[in-house]
Amino acid sequence: MAGRTGELRVEVTPPWPFRLPRRGGMDGVTRVRGGVLERLLHHPGPDGDDPVVVRVAQPARDRVVFGAAAASGSRAAAAWAIERMRFALGVDDDHRAFYARFRDDPLIGAAVRAQPGLRLRRRPLPFEALAWAITEQLIEYVRAAAIQRRIVVGLGRRCPRTGLRDLPSPARLAAQAPALLRGYDLADKRAVALVRAAREVAAGRIDLDGPDHEAAWRRLRRIPEIGPWTVEVVALLGHGRMDQLPAGDLAYRKLVGRLLTGDPRARVDEADVRRFFAPYAPWTGLAAAYALRAAAPGMRAVAAAA
């Protein structure tokens, strides 16, 4: 990955096996070209958001190279963007304790040994996790990803030099009429919920980026159509809380139903899913992703790993 004018470069030695994703996401905001992952982010500031292009390469198994350049030339903005992508990719995650505890587990042990470097697909920013979780409520992921792409193209931010796109800001989404989002195939209740959530975040009444995650989750729950599943997706994929699990996810309800009853058509409720994965605390979110790989590789949950 060649250096660029004003680019901040950081080399990281992952503490645990890591492999850079080979493909971009279905929402169209992450791109992989020539083995280099690229993402456009926007650093928030008093004078407006500063666009930052981040590039990530893995020239060796034990070396990951991050490069970032902000439109303003700000090294602080570039450093922020690198930190956010390090979080999203999980390059600094150390799963040693998890591996030692569950490598011989009857359900997930074989998958843990076979894929020790499995990572959850996090989002760089909690608001991104929230917005996309709302679009993914009660529909299949492929259809949700199509809605996300329409939102990114219609309302998102673009870097003309690279062609990369980012999600719209909370303020931009907050200013939209739900009818516009319905035009992107988002259901009426979900469109209203997305606009309301964006308004709360843009106004600062919900601080998703602050240290008090639980307070933000409680405030989110006050918005109609935002329930436990959506909040737990934000917790797991937006805040990196592996002690959280979107237990209402249909893939987990079907998986646990099948494991408990032997009936491939069985489904259990959220409480059953929570009880089933309770022994894996405080890594319930990661353990559940391994369980999908181990017991039902064809199933997909919103928190499935890369």
C-alpha cells in the first residue's frame, strides 16, 4: 500500500490470528481492491464533518497496515478513522481466554479450533449499527442490504476522488420525510423509527458514542419500534459488547430450537436463546456466531461473523 501525501500510516501486530476480509459489504460502503480494504468515514468536528479515506492491507499474517488521509489534512481526523476501523475489523481483539475456555466445548469447540480468528462484523460507528439494524428488522438480509444501498446512494456522502460512499449523517437522516425512506422499500414503521432515532442522536439526546452504553440503550428503547433485538445489535456490533446477544434473531431462535428438540422446524423464544447461551458469558455474542458456524452453516444472523 503506497504512501500518499498527508497520509497517516499505522502498522499493527494482531495479538490473535487475524485475516483481512477479502470482500466488501453488501451495503456498498466498504470496498476491497487488490487486497486492500477501503472505507470512507467522516470525522465529526465543530466546523462540520471531515471526510477521511481509510485503506487497510495485510502484507503478512502478523502485520496489518492502516493508512488514512483526511480531506482537511488533519492527522487527528486520520488517527480517529484508523481507530474506528481497527475497532470494526477487530484487529486488536485477543481471543486467547475465549479459546482456552471453549476449544473443547461440545457444541462450538471444533469450530473454535478450526477458525480461531473468527471476528464479528462490527460497524465503525454505533449510529451506523443502529441505522442498519432498523433497516434489517423483520426482513431477510439480502432485501435489507438492497435498502441500505439505496439509502447510501440517495442520501449518503461521496468522495469524488475515490468513488467511495459513506452513510448519511444523523442530521441528514433526521431531516428526511419517512415517505422518502419508504420509497427505498423501507416499511412505514421502520422509516418512522429511523427518522426518530436519527433526530434523537443528532440532537444529542441519545449519546451513542459516550461511555455509558446502558443509558444510550435505555433511551433507544423509548422510541417506538426499537426493541431488544435492535438495541442488542447496536450493543454487539456498534459498541463491541460481546456479552450482548440479539436473542430475538430468527437464526438463533431456529438454531436453538433445532438443538434442543432435534426438529429442524422448531423455533424457541428469546428467553430460551438467552438461557442456552448463558454458559458462554461474557462472550455470548461471539459464542453464538461460532454456534451458527458449527451447527447450522447455512443459517445467517445479523451478528454472523466474517
